[in-house]
Amino acid sequence: MSDERTYVTEHRQDLLDDLDQWLRIPGISAQPEHHPDVHRSAEWFAAAARSTGFTTVEIWPTAGLPTVYAEWPSDTPDAPTVLVYGHHDVQPVDPIELWHTDPFDPTFVGGAPDSEAVAVGGGDLLRARGASDDKGQLLFHLLGLRAHLAATGRSTPAVTLKFLIEGEEESGSPHFEALLAERRARLDCDVVVITDTGMVAADKPSTVTGMRGLVSCTVAFHGPDLDLHSGVFGGAVPNPATAIARLAAALHDADGRVQVPGFYDDVLELSAEERDLFAKVPMDDAEFLAFAQSRALSGEAGYSTLERIGARPTAEVNGIGGGYQGDGGKTIVPSDAFVKLSFRLVAAQDRRKVIAGVEEFVAAQTPEGITAKVDWEGEGVAPCLVPLGTPAYRALTDAISTAFDGLPVLPTREGGSGPEAALQQALGAPLVFLGVGLPDDQIHAPNEKVTVSMLYKGAEAAALLWAGFARLGRDGLRES
């Protein structure tokens, strides 16, 4: 047992006590009535960072909700600087009736575990909103930092640590890029560690090596200036609902490929090595379908399920409507119809080119007599990619492997989107992901939970990672 693991094992209860306090704060950023709670959540983490030893702790206001910044300089000359990113806000809990327990009353599933049960990975499921996404993952960092200091006998970390803990991630990070620009000088670093992701299984350690970007829009079709009697006018004037349905149907071909002009032009294809590594990641399609409560797989031909949801770009119809929606029938040619579309982007795709291609696609699918309007939901989110084999990546996988008793660490891709690319672009530093959530944690869903033994392994990995980065030094971390 390493000194880092010994410390984590002896201080497990500290993490549980902190979790119990923080998870009780309903910091739901999407709901204005909970915005005071988001401020309380920021204050709680700021106090926890101070008690851990951070010498600078500040709550940074934004045009929306606050971000916590904490810094602890290393006393080692020219030590590398590491920025840790996470978020303290949480998702709404609706529908509340599907929760088995109060979402803000942290509850162990099956009763509180004893220390031996947790040590072997049993009886340690803790249910609460934010348990996995992202409060539990942030708290393992605080425990890991204390373990790092105890194991090395240092009074300061071996690397200069900066924590940037956002308060609006679950609302799309609307003010995050502006914050990065405003505070750029304070955030300078040699490597960024993202701690808002997970692993493929408790016995299959992995790390995310890319996150998809996202652009979303609503396409509105307007035909006649009022709803028309379908018996008098149907078949003689263009129907916006029919036209919008045809547009949605034309979005993909028979092989599931997106038909937006130029959509695949800049896609960075998976290498043969990456596809081989992806194939080693345990992925049971039947279990995937059961979790999705779906009865069939679908998607781009020629790619596995794991590749489709992490490494390939997609287009989805998120909603479609128009005309009469009430009970019974109303025989009309509707005046208006709409479709909501989202596009997940992968490495090297440019949001602006995709937006231009979608507008070209919409124009081509708009029949005479219909006017089209495309409303974009902001500028979207850019994709990001972690190259395999860089010094920072090797140091990360070494730390994770040690925490998981020497198991190999597999690369995966995250199908979702977040502000990670904005960090990568703003700071110009390499990016790695240290997250220990599991696929069945039900983040964003009722009955979110976290496997506490995974948090302990995350703490050990973090403790080992700071020493690994320190050995590389600033120049080593920046090598490609």
C-alpha cells in the first residue's frame, strides 16, 4: 500500500463528512429560485479550500453565477503550474416523484457502509444530486491533495495548484468564456486537469481523450399567414409542417451519414491505433440498450456504438412541431412549423463552418412559398482532443493505473460537450481528464449516485499525479 493510499484509507470519513454537508446545498443553476443556493455552494467550497491550505481563495462574480478560484503556490522553484477545472452547480431534480430518496439528503443505498466494505468496493453507493456530477469528484481532489502532502512530507504541493470551479456549467457555461478572457493573467498554467467525467467501469480504469463540440438551432418554416381549411386549400398551397418533416428526414442518408454540406470535411478520423484501443474498451450493446430503454441501435454505418457516441459527429432532431396539437382533429394547413436541431462536433470541426453548412442545407430544403428562419443558440461549444502519448497523458495514466493496482488505462471519448475546449484555447496548455464517475451514476437523472470507493481511488490518483507532474517539470509537460 502506497503512502498516498494509506492516508486516503485513514481519512475516508473526512470525505464522507464533507460530501454530507455540501450535497445538502441545492445549487441548481438552471432555476432562478435556487441562485442563492448556488452562491452558498460557492461559499462552502471556498471555505473547504481554505481549510485544506490554499493560500488564495476568491469567489469571482460573473454576469450570472459565481466561480470559485483557489491557488496554492509550490515552494519549489520553477515548479509546473496545474489548473484543475470542475463545477459546483447541479442539475434540476425533476421529475422529483421518481427519486427514491430526497435528492438533497445524501443517503447510502442499502445503509451506511462500514470501512471494510468501502475498502473492497462494496456497499458504498451514495445517492444525492451532485454526488457524482460534480461535487464528489471535486472533493476527492481535496482529500488527494492532503494525501500528497502527507506522503511527500511537503508543506506545499510539489506543483503550483490553481482550482477554477464554475457555477454555471449545468446551464451551458454562458459566461465562462468571458470570465476566461477577463481573468486570463491569473489562470496561466502548464497543464489543465478536467475532473468532470468518468470511467467505463469500476474494474476498467479509463480516461477521456476528447469531448465533442455542440451547436444547436431552431429552424422555423412559415407558409400562409394564417391557418387554412385543408379541404379548401390543402394540396394547393405549401404546407410548412410537411416541409419541416421532409427537412428532418433529409438530415441523414440511409447509412446514417449527415447530409449537411461539408459536414465531414474537417473531421479528424480515428487512427487505426485508436480504433484498436477503442475495441478493447468493454462495451455491451445489450446493456447499453437496456440503460437507454431502447429496442434497437442506430447511427452511422461502419462504426461501433462507442465510436458513434464519442468519436463521430452527429445531427439530432431534438423536437419538431407545428399546427394543431390539441385533442381531436382540426383539419388545417398550418401557418407555421419548426424543428429543433443539435449537432455534436468532433476534433478539427469548425463551429462556424458547420453553422454555414446547416444554413445552406436549410435553404436547399425550403420549398417555394415557405420562408425559413434559423435561430442559433449562441456560438456553441468547440470540440477538444487529448493526443495519446504526450508526457502529461502518460503521467495521468501512470497515476490512474497505480491507484487501480496496475490495471491498464483505456482511452475513451466523451459524447457530451462542455467548456473544456474554451479552456484549452484560452490557456494554450495541454489538457487531461481525471474523472471517476461510472456509466450508471444517473447524472442528470433521478437517483444520481456515486460509488464512494471510486472517489477514494480518484483521491489516490490525484495525489500521485501532482508528484508525477512535478517530476516532468514545466518543459516536460509542454512537450507534444
